[in-house]
Amino acid sequence: MANHLPTVAIVGRPNVGKSTLFNRIVGERISIVEDTPGVTRDRLYAKAEWLTRGFYLIDTGGIEDADTPFATQIKMQAEIAIDTADVIVFLTNGQEGITTDDEVVANMLYRSDKPIILAVNQIDDIHLKDNIYDFYSLGFGEPIAVSSIHGIGVGDLLDEVIHAIEQHQTLDYDDDTVCFAVIGRPNVGKSSLTNALLGEDRVIVSDIAGTTRDAIDTPFTYDKQKYVVIDTAGIRKRGKVYETIEKYSVLRAMAAVERSNVVLVVLDAADGIREQDKKIAGIAHEAGKAVVFVINKWDAIEKDEKTMLAFEEDIRDNFKYMSYAPIVYLSALTKKRIHTLFPLIRLAYDNHRRRVQTSVLNDILNDALVLTPPPLHNGRRLKVYYGSQVAIEPPTFVLFVNDKSLMHFSYQRYLENRIRESFDFEGTPIRILIREKEGAER
């Protein structure tokens, strides 16, 4: 199972300071932050760290649908947090006291079976501390006084968050289990694909009760290999309502991608490639996951001998940075070509975990350097002393050089292509890090 970072959601009625608290945690030096590509404009979802523990933080205040009434939005945002988060921060306003909307959110959270941390915002000085005592009546234990504007109490809140994460570790699967996520924009057939895969003759579905994820995780065995399929379409019926909201479908995709080894990016053959497809596929690529493109509804289009080639060219043109991902054409509805998917999932998984011997890697690098030497730059030439693989999932290589500034991105791409040609990395991105060798002549 891929390393799983827990997800923390900030929930509360409008105008209690959710986005300010989110920005305080991820935007200041309280946390080490890496915005997740694809939604950086929305500031909706970010990676943060506190006391060496990493987690994802969701600002549900950023998830709004202009067509829904105010009360529906509050409920929708709470449901999204309940669906997606491992720990929930329930934020209220200490200067306004408990409102009816606070009680609506509280009633939903009672049913969530998730750890809830109650925070009372806008406690900007010591004289307002007494304002927090009324909030005990919400039934979530001791409230934590914070000021998201001034940063007061945020460290105490994050201490509680980390404690809750450690007390409620989420389910992880065995190392030999292949976890794959099914992602894509609404109505491309994600649930149909999941059902078709689980309906294969050789599939034995496990009945694991009591897991926090069993609404969207289905463990099963196929040809003696253990798998878990993570269906982002939301088998829970209420997920269907919000699936059309783009931010929500992106958020669900992120949560599933984080927990998977392999990602199936589902595209609709009849619809062609849309802008949202690129955003969702980019999530998997940036997370460094193994990827397979699944072209669904292949039975629904008119075809001739050139159709498949034209579609492949379209994919390669729109997803230039994902040329490593294999493509499979199928129909989830009729189950045609469904059997071709399992070998590709396994191939991508194995290559994502592939290790290369240092001596063999350096033979390849030396051949590449002789065949096409690095170009001169201001009278100086790049020297690559040696390389080493330092990680898997995805395969990550460090190249030690004389001067990092001499490594042009086009030459780095050339070296990456030579590595790919020499070893089977189909289905997985690879990462190359450039380091200067200590004592090297610059």
C-alpha cells in the first residue's frame, strides 16, 4: 500500500473564518506547505506538516455551488468533510456564540464516526477566553480557543489534530496488495468500470466489515493477486448529488489518488478530451503515481481502422507529460476488453516499484554521455560523475554533477529517455534529482 497521508477538514457555518484558519496553517511558517497542483487557484486542498507529521488540509469554505441555497451549502460542505476526512476541525465564532447553523453542522457531525476537534475562533485576547465555555454544550469536549487572524492557539489546535490522527490511524493494506483508484470527471463511467471489474469471472470480492473506508474501498482477489479498488464516484448515493460540482470531484480524486499505487484515468470515448480531464490526470502525475488511461464507451463510437490511432495521438498531444502511461480501450457497459485491464494494472504497479542496480544505471549513463556529450555553456561543460536510485513509487534517481546550473532541462530529458529505453518503466513517472558532488570542480 502506498504511504497514506491523513486528511484534515475544516468545517463550519459561513463567516467563522475557515479560509483564514486554512491560510494560517498552510501559508505561514507554522507549516511546510506544498500546494497540490490542479486546485492551487482555489486554495482548497494543501499538504501541510506539524511536528514532523504530514497531512492534507481541506478548506470546505472553498466548495460552493452558486445554484444551491445557503443552508444546502452548509450541509454539503459538512458532508464532503465527513466523506473525505480522517479528522474534522469544527470551527465556530466565539464573538457571535452558538447559532442555529452551528447546531445544524453539529448534528451532522454527531453521525460521522470521525474524530471531531471543536475550535472557537476570534478569541483575540485573554478577556474573551470566557466566551468559549458556552461551546461545551455542543457536545464535542473541550473547545480550543483560537484566533486565526493573529495565530493565537493554532499550535494547540494542531497538537490536538496530530493526537487525533495518531489515535485513529486509518486502514492500510498489506504490502503485496495493489491499490488502484478509478478517477475521472463526472459521467465518464467510473462506477460502471468498477462494477465491471468486480464482476469478472475470476474475481473473489472480500467482505471486510468495519473499515472506515468500506463505502468506497472494495478489496478483492484476481488470479491469486490481492487488489483494492477505490471508487471516487462515491458509491454512497449522496455523493452523486455533488459529483457535478467540479471542485468536489477534484477533491475526491485527490483523496483517492493519495491512497493508491496505480491510478486509472477514465476518459469518455464519445465526449473526447475535456479541460477537466487534464486537471484530474495531472493530480495523478504530480503525485508520482503509476497511471493507466482507460478509454471507456469505446463501443459507443463509429470506428474505422484509423480511429484508435487518431485517439491515441489526441491523448499523447493533450497529455504530453504522461507519455509513459499505457492506454486501454474498453466498454464497461458491455464488458468488452475489460480483461485487458488487469495485466496493465499489474505492469504499472511492478514498474512503479522497480529498482535498478547502480552499476547498470551508471553503464547506461556513461553510454548516453559518450553518445551525446553535454553542450558547452559559457565555455563550461556539465560533468555527470555518477547516478544512483534513491527511491521507488515512483522510481527516483539522483545524478551527481559538477554544477547544477549546467544541467539544461532538455539534456535532463535526454538522460531520462535513455533510462526509460534501457529499463521497463511503462506506466510510471520517474523522477531525476540533480545534486552537486562535494568537492567537485565548479
